[in-house]
Amino acid sequence: MATNQMRREAAKRKLERQQQRRIEQAKKRKRNVVITVVGVVAVAAVVAVVFALLPAPVPPPAAPDANALGNCTFVTGTEAAAKPAPVPPNGPTATTGTQAVAMQTSAGPIGLTLDRATGPCAVESFVSLAKASYFDGTPCHRLTTAGIKVLQCGDPSGTGSGGPGYTMNDEPPTHLPPGPNAQTATYPRGTVAMAKTSAPNSGGSQFFLVYGDSPLPPTYTVFGTVDADGLATLDKIAAAGEDGSNGQGDGKPKTPVTIEKVTVA
């Protein structure tokens, strides 16, 4: 039969066992926490290494700028061709480099240096037409001597309304000196530029040669320069005057001017 002493000792041993279990459970929880933390750190380290080994993300390519210089658009069917002509391909073309062109006229030689840096699509078109003999045997139909000073050529029909059967995108100049007002720029003597209507992107085969500084809206593509011999020829044509058929100081050259042959060097 259990005595009080025995019951006290049994209760003491039970209490000690309970305390021991609580200590062991606490140690186990702590150990699990440590293992969990170490595991998380290890996983994070592995993920970091994996991402470090992956190639850097490549940004998607930028969409091409349809208005970028050198991105040519030649639109056919806008007019009947005054003379059969090839249509240059659409798309990018070179925006650096120059091209020498010899233009023999009935009034004398006019040498040109075409510049792709200012009018790459205009150069592409002009060279294509010249190689196809499009300009050969065609008149320079307009001379202006008042306000602006230009000789205009490139229309086989000689009417001022003919073209190659396609139009091209504008390449507005940004390098010209200012004109007398905010709406104009100065096209310097010796400039080669594309002729066009007031509508955007309406240039074709017609071009004009500037023999004296001329104030014009900065919407006409500049694509080259005239050499010294060419300027002497232009001065001679201008000195003979125009017939005023388009108004005072504007008409056909009094001395008819024909482009006999254009040769691309």
C-alpha cells in the first residue's frame, strides 16, 4: 500500500518527465526553425545563381519609323507617266555618300553632285531615271527671274505637269539658312531641289536648279549642288530671260534649253 512518501516521489518523477519532454520539444522546434531558415536561404541562393546564369533580357526591336530619312516610299498610279520610267524599290536606302552626274544641255554643261545625306530618296529616284535615259532629250520648261531664281526641268512633256508615273515621299531640309520670314528658308545659289505641288509627298521627276539665293517654304527636298561650270551655264540662261508666260518674271526660257544627256559617273 502506497504511503504518502511514495506518492510524493511518484509525483516528483512525473513532473520531472514532463519538464524533460517540454525541454526536448522546445529544442526540436528550434532545430526545425533553423533547418527551415537554412533551406529558404539555400533556395534563394540557387534561384539567384540560376537568374545570374540566364542571358539578360533583350528588349523588343523598335518599330521602323516610316518618316525616317532614307525610308523611301514610291507610290505608283497617281499620274500617267510622261515617258516610260522604272520605279525604284520601296524601303531603306543609303543616307551617306555623293554621286557625280554630268548633265549636258543645249546651253552648256551642268555638273551636279547629288548628296544622299540630305535627300537619299530623291537621289535614288534621280539616278534611276538618269540611268534609264528618262531625262535625255527633255526640255527645261520654266525659268523664274523675279522673287526666286530657278530653272526647272525634268518634265518630258514640257508642260510642267508631267512626271514618271510615281510620286515620292518628301524629305524636308533642316540645314538651310532662314528666309526673310518664318514661313521660308533660303535655298542658296547652286542648290538642286525637288519640285512638287502644294500637296505633301507629290514630287516625281521634276527638279529645279537655283542660280541665285531664293526664299521658299522649307518643304522642297534638297538633294545636291551645281558645279561652277553649271552655274555659269545657268547664269547665261537667266541672262537671256523668260517669256513671262506664267506671269511677270516667270515663264519659259527665251533661249530654249534641252537636256541632251544625263550621265551618272
